Amino acid sequence: MSKTSRLRNEIVQYLEQNGICNTSQILEHVNKRFRWGATMNQVGNVLARDRRIEKLGLTEGTTMAGFRERVCVWALAAN
């Protein structure tokens, strides 16, 4: 069993419920859901390496502080 199996399963369930989400939304959900939370690097690695999840592209926006932000958009892979 991998060290990230609970994290992987939670992300897949979140994507099943919400459809297409970006990395920031997924990270926020994981950190609210689990007591220990996760880092952006952990979530990014799980998303990039799990076969059940596919990257749809990038989206650009601005944060509340006015900084430009580029985040990946993710969805469940069509089997």
C-alpha cells in the first residue's frame, strides 16, 4: 500500500462529486478534510501520477493580492 493511498482516494472522490477542478481547489478540500493536510507538491505529484486522473490544461487568473496565478485543471480520466 502506498503512503498516499488515502489522499489519492479522497481526491478521486472529490473529482467524482465536483467534476473538473483546479489544483488549488483540490488542495483546499484535502486540507479541510484531513487533519494532517497536504502540501501543494504532494497533491501535484498525486494528480500527475495517478492513472485515474487526467490533466485538461492550464488556467490563468489573479489572486486576491493581485498576483498572476497559473494552475492546472484536472478531471477523472475516461476509461
